[in-house]
Amino acid sequence: MTLKEKRLAVMFCAPLSEYPEKPEDYSKSELIDCPTCNKPMWFSEKKKNWMEISIKNGMEILLECFICFKKRVEKNPELYSDHVRINI
């Protein structure tokens, strides 16, 4: 299955290393570890709700901090080339 055929919800979060305080445009947030690098990142209530909806709809989840997501896209630009973007 190619990336274009996957139902993938991509959520990237502000890393604590770059945002010592929760970003102002984030809803209520908690610190969780990035599943990729294991460093703390801000996970908003809105993203948590979107994740639950995505899981219920059978979507795969890609959850990472901005830093890890940037590295992933630099290695594989196709990941972000054909998508539907939903700002939460």
C-alpha cells in the first residue's frame, strides 16, 4: 500500500525544547513524550480529540514533535505532498 492509499492522520506537536510554555494558539495541553524521539512535547486537547475520532474511523496515526516530523518529511517529501489538511 502506498502512502496515497493510506488513511493517515498526521499530528505534530510543539516540542518542549523549543516551547518552554504551551504555545498560545494551543487549546488546553499536556506534556507527553514524542513517540519517535521520546522527548516531551505539547499535546493539545483538540489534537487528543482528533486522534480519538481518527482511531474510531480506522485511520493510522502519525504523532510526532515538529522536529521529528520535519526530519521525516525531509527524508520522504511524498508524505506531505498529497493530503487534506485540517487545522486543529
